[in-house]
Amino acid sequence: MGTLDNAIVALCQCNRRISLRHDFSILYLLIIGHVQTSYFTRDMLFSWSHIFFIFVHAMKVNLTKEEESCVNRTYRLSIFFSVFLIILVSIFFRSEHLEQSEGTSSNQKAMNNLQAEDLIMTIDLFMNQVKQDLLGWEQIRKQSDNTEWIVEELNHHDHIEAYAVLDRNTKKIKEEIGDISAESLDKIPNDEQDYLDEWYTSDPYIIKGSKKMLISHQQEHELIVSEVDISFVEHFVKDFAALSDREGSFVLGNSNIDVSFASQDMQSNENIISKKVPGLDWNLYLESEPSNETRTEEKKGEVVVTLSDGVSPEQWVEDHEVVLLDQLDKTIVVRDLTKNATEMMDDWFGDSSVKYMEPNYVYEKQASYNHSPTKRGAVGQTEAMLPNDEFYDLYQWNFKMLGLENAWGSTTGAFDVPVAILDSGIDPTHLDLEQRISSGYNAFEDNDSYQDENGHGTHVAGIFGAVTNNSDGVAGVTWENPIMAVKVLDHDALGNSFSIAKGIKWATDNGAKVMNLSLGDAHSSEVLHDAIKYAYNNDVVIIAATGNENVEDAMFPAGYKEVLAVGSVNQQNERSVFSNYGNHVDVVAPGEHIPSTYMGDEYVMMSGTSMAAPHVTGIAALLRSKEPDLTNEEVYQRIRDTALDLGAVGFDRYYGYGEIDTSRLFAN
């Protein structure tokens, strides 16, 4: 029996001669005390029943017949009371489960709707990028007879395969760079009413196994025509959605989604989300049917073990007949695929050579796969600085909402304040990131190969620090701070507590002043927390995303006190439907429909607290660049103290201290 059982027996035996009513009072207090110090779970039903039976058992010791008869009545009453509790609480749990299921379903639909919007905005972003390139080329062509520059531009823009100038009336080719087939040119409409604002885009078609489309722009006497490879769009969309053309026929994406039935039937299907693609007569369909698969919460057969001083890891591994996977000081990761982590730890319970042990928990990214709000007024700021990046004015509402244009008047960053992005890696050749990356580390392979195979890390890095004022792509929060690319998530954007801990320690030892962690899990890991404390004690500012489950439970590392936890808001400064909440939330930042860099020199929209966090990471880097003597805790407090209060007055569990506010942060 446990401590509580022994206490019940002692009390019952001491009070055996006291009235039964008094004994029930003692029992009632014990149960209430147990309830107040426990979480309300199904296990408590059995615990309460157990208390009754222990109570009755204790009362039967050395009783008279009269007393035993009274206790037997109590025994029957306890059974009745236990059954009543089971029925009552079962009803409660069924009701709670139904509410949770409905809430989960509603949240999933909202997330799928956001994801569908991200996808159509990404297509719109792609199409506008092509159009901007063509308009720029037209201007240069009019000023120069030299066509070599167009050849160089085509080589630089892999998705634009050919460029031609046609007579508007005869449709005869006047100039051509690359090769546009006669079959493709036949797709140019004769009816000028098919043009929308001087632009025409064909339905997708296939040539030599590749999906392409034709884009044409009307000039006074000419047509500027380009053949575009849309394999990037197909690659980005295929795992989530399907696209149909203006005739309702499937053109690209997930071929398992049936787009052939009538649109009214499509709208009545709750499992399908339908969106119109801006500027194109296309429809996007995203299947929102929830998956029955559950994510593995720990690496199979892997345990993280911290050994006692003087214990040899190699000898310990040999003695315990496990495989050594990795090592960080006295902490090791071992594997035994014949057992699960719990069985392994049960075998080693009480081993004096072990300080602590835990499963190697799995952690994942915190992202899902517009109008411009009113700008904030500057408080004592220098003149605003406006980037010339092609997508800044049209798409980067998030930077305007945070007042970054005024913050850049104070500082654009400093080379001696490097920032570590711990994620799935970064695309090292992206034209908007290549110049910003100063170093890198792969925590899985223990080398400097940080190539992104997922895209999440590249997107996070672009929000933080895309090359700014280069006329290409997007702007970054900081323009000068070097990026340390730390790969701790794999091609599926999944990692584990040990690899993340290794990445944190590497970044700290290599001079990171600020650290971004757009990842998390519900498990609090000892090895991860030790690494977080190591970075914090070395004066690193640590920023982490709160998570996208719309729950109050803390995700880690965001839940650690050494970390500044960042939630997400939308364009209306309202908490994003997916953003986790709770007393651990410090501040919020934009996290919906955020444009940024992607693998292969591309740009996409993504939503999630993963996108909110690098805004705050970048602003923290700007603050440390401007005021290098601030400690990490002082940076945290400045950010909290100057946040724009949202929601309930003062701190609240949905917005923390509010939205990070650069106007106030850099006012002095």
C-alpha cells in the first residue's frame, strides 16, 4: 500500500470506536484532499474506490459483532457510492470527449482553411514574380538592342523557359530567346477580351513530360510572351491539394482528390475546402478529412542517458548491450530496437551509474502548410527606411504592422551579433539567403552540412534575415546580423531532444547571441532543458514558438522560463485560431500568410507560430545590435514592457504581454 493507504488505515484504527458518522467525515476530508492535489482523471475513480475499501478493511480489525455489522453496511454503501461515481464521471468524460472531438475537428478545419489560403497565395506570389520579371525585361529591352542580358536572366530564372516578342496583329515572332513551340503559341487567344488587365494566362499543358503554361502581356503594337515551367507549383501543392482549370478538369496536384463532380456537390462535401486562385480562372481543392495516424512521440528503442561522474560511456554501453548512437559530454543516446524506451528504462531503474534517463522525444516544426493594416505611429523615430524588394509592398503586411520601417531607421543589425536558426537547415544557394549565412552545423551528422531538405528552415530564415534592398524577393527583419544555420530537423521537419540539445550547445559555443527555435513538443526533456539553461547562462537570447494545437498546455522549449515564448496573431491583431495559449506566452507576432524564402530560389506563404517566432528573433537581434550591453534577461524584459497590449488589459494567457512593438522598443 502507498502512503495515502497507510494514512487511511492508521486513522481508521485510531478512530475505530468513534461514531461511524465521524469516520465518514474523516474519509470525506481525505477524498477532498486527494481531489485537490490531483488532476481529474479516470484513474481517480479507482483511487477513490480504493480509499473506501481500505477504509472498510481497516475498520474490520478486532471489531465486535455489532461494529462489524455496522461496517458491513458501510461496505455496501461504499460500493453504491463508487458505482454512482463511476456513472457520474463517465457521463462527464463522455461529454468532455465529445466537446474535445468537436473542438479538434473545428480547429483542424480552420487550419486546413489557412493552409488552402497559403497555397493560393503562394501561386499568386509565383505568378506575380513572373509578371514582374517580364515587365522589367520589357523596360530594359526598349532601352537596349543587346539581347545577351535576356539569356542571362533566363538562365537565372529556371521557371521561365522562353521569351518572345510577337507582332500584336499578325502574331508573328519578332524576337525569340529560347524555344516556344508553335503548339504553345497557338494557345494565345485571338479575342482580346480574354486578356485581363493586359495579361493572359493559359491553362496548364504538358510538353515533354513537364507541366507548363503560357503568359502573354499586351503592348501597344506587340505581345510579350513567355513559356513558364510550373513544376514548382505542382511540387508545392501536390501533397495537400489539387488544382482544376477553368473547365473544371484536373491539372496538377494531388490526383487522389476528385475534382470532376459539379461545384455544388463539391461545396456540400465537408471534407473538401475549395478556393479560387487569384488572377487565374482556377480552383484549388484541399481535402480536410482528418488523418487517423498518430505521430510517434519518441524515437523507437532510443533512450537519452546522462551518466554519473567517472563512468565510461563506452564501457556502460558494452555492459548494457546497447548501441551508442551519439554523445554530448556525459550524456549519450543509446538504442535497442528489441525494446521500447519504457522497457529499457525499467531495466536500468536503480542503476547507480545513471544520473537521469528519458526517451529520445520527437520534436517537430510549428508551421502549417491581404490587406495592409494601419501602420503604427513612430515614437521619437528617425526617418523610415523602405526596402526595394519586389514582394515587400504587395505582400509583406507583417513588417508594416510591426513598424519595422521605423526600427530600421535606428539599426539594421550588426555583424558582431550572430543569430542561430535551429531548424531543418537552410538552402545555402538561395539568392536571398546565400550572402547572409556565416556558418552551419548538422546535429545529426556532426558536420557542417546544413542543406534544407524540407523548406521549413529556409522559410523561417527568410523571415528573419532575407537579403534586403536587392530588388529580389522579400525583405528580412534584420539586414546585417549573420545567420548560423543549425540543422536539427530532418527532411520531414522532425527532430529529437538530443539532436536539438546538440544544436543549442554548438550554437552557444560558436558565439550565437540570439537563437530561434520554431519547433516543439508536449514533452519536457531533461537533456533539452539542460541545453537551454546552458545557452541562457551564457547570455543567449532564446526565442521559441508556442505551438499550433490551440491548447493551453505548454509546448517545449517554449514552456521553459529561460525562453521567450511567441504566439501568433493575424492581420487584424487577433490570436490565430491555431496559436497555443497559457501563462507561459510572453508576446505575439504575425504568423498567418507570411511570405518568405523557399528551396530552389522560390518564395511561398506559410502560417504558424513558426513564422511568428523569427519576427521576434529578428527584433531581438536588432535590439542587441543597437544596445550590445543588454543581458538576455534585459532584452526579454524590454520586449515585454514595450509590447502593444492586446486582449484583456495587462498580461493575459492569450496574448501574453501583447504584440511586440518596435516603435516603443526603439523609441529611446
